[in-house]
Amino acid sequence: RRVHGKDKSVTLVNRSKMLLNDSLFPSMRKSVQSKLESMDVNVILDVNVNVDGLNEVNYLHGQRTVHIGDIQMEFDLIYYSGGSTANSSTYKDNFKINDKGRLKVNAFFQVDGFTNIFAIGDCAEMGDSGLGYTACLHADHLASNLCRLVDDKPLSAYVVALPSMVVPVGPTKGALQFNGMFIGWDFISVKFKSQDLFSHRFWKEMKQAFPSDDDKHPPKSMKKDADEENIDKEWINKLSNLQSNIST
């Protein structure tokens, strides 16, 4: 209810017994739930909800009654956030895919049966597929391998990343699992993601400036200058060093 200073009643329903996916630590998943509940979000777990018409759209607006297990509740806005599956319609008839519609690939991202066709991201059957973060790792690795291919050098095998995720909980809370570590400190997740949900990174990677329209332009406080970018890299290095010291 305490969301940006406005009186809202928010309910989050999840069909699993814990929030987030099984690849994340239970401590990470419990931390996110606890922080949601501290903001008066009503978290209901281990329940399936069927809402007519919600399969065709991402949200429904307008007053309606929803049955959640044995509970009947009233809502005026419903969002569906069950994730998405790979759209295999363009390749399923010509390549081998798994039960999730992802292409079978080897450690070099080469599609099974081919040496000149590659697949990365959500459509590739790699152990860490399904996240934007890992899709970027795939892209970087494949770009490096394509250069090696051009130079007639042996390809480098991709090492599946450890489960990592930054989960913002409102503008001031969050949790982070990074490179095999759970970090529940709010300020770190806020620093990494909550400020602008990584949008600054992808505008920069596309070599484009932020839109000039006022309604699309992020607040000045959310822009990152060179000093802030260096601070981000410094924090990543600190976290990596901390993880190395713990491992040894």
C-alpha cells in the first residue's frame, strides 16, 4: 500500500511456494518476499489464478472479482507477469529444439548439426538462458568467437554463468544474487538497477543519446556520467574480489 506515497492495495499471486525461480538461493527469494511485505504488499503463494482474457493481454483494467484459491477478491487492475517463452515458429521445422522451444546448441553457440549457424539468448538451449543479463554475456562471447573464426583461430567454449539477478523492490529496496553470492543490502541493488533499470547501459551500447522529449527523457539524477560508470565498475570488481576470497 505504501507505494510512492499513494494509498494502493497491491496483491502478488505466485503459483510456486516461493517467489522467483529455483536457480536462486532461498535466502534471496525470502528476502524479496520480506521486503515486499514490509511495503504492505499482500503476497499469496502456491495458488493458481485463472482470469478470463488475461492470456491474450498483459493487463486488464476495470473492476472485477477474482477467485484466488478459496478467497474471493476485488481488483480494478490486473497485471500478468508470468514470463515469456521462446518464439520457435521461425525455426522449429528446420532445427532441433527442446521442450521449451529453444535451439539445441554446443558450447560455442553453434546450432546442433551446423558450424555456420549460431544462436544466443532466449532461443538457445544454454544452461543460463532466459535473462537479459545472460543474453548480453552470450552476445559478447559470440562476438569474440566470430572474430576468432575470421582469424582462423580455435573457438573458445562458453562457461555457463552462475545464477545472478538484481531484483528492485520499489525505489529504495531490493536484493542481489551475484556470481554465487546473495547480497541483501538495499543500497547495492538500488545502485545497480533501481535507479533506471539498466536503461542507461543499453542506450550507451546502441551508441544513442537519451530521447529529447520530456516524457521520455529520464530525470537528470538518473543519468550516469563517467565518474558514476567508474563507480559501478569499482563495485563489480569489489563484489568479484569478495566472492573470490570467500571461495578460497
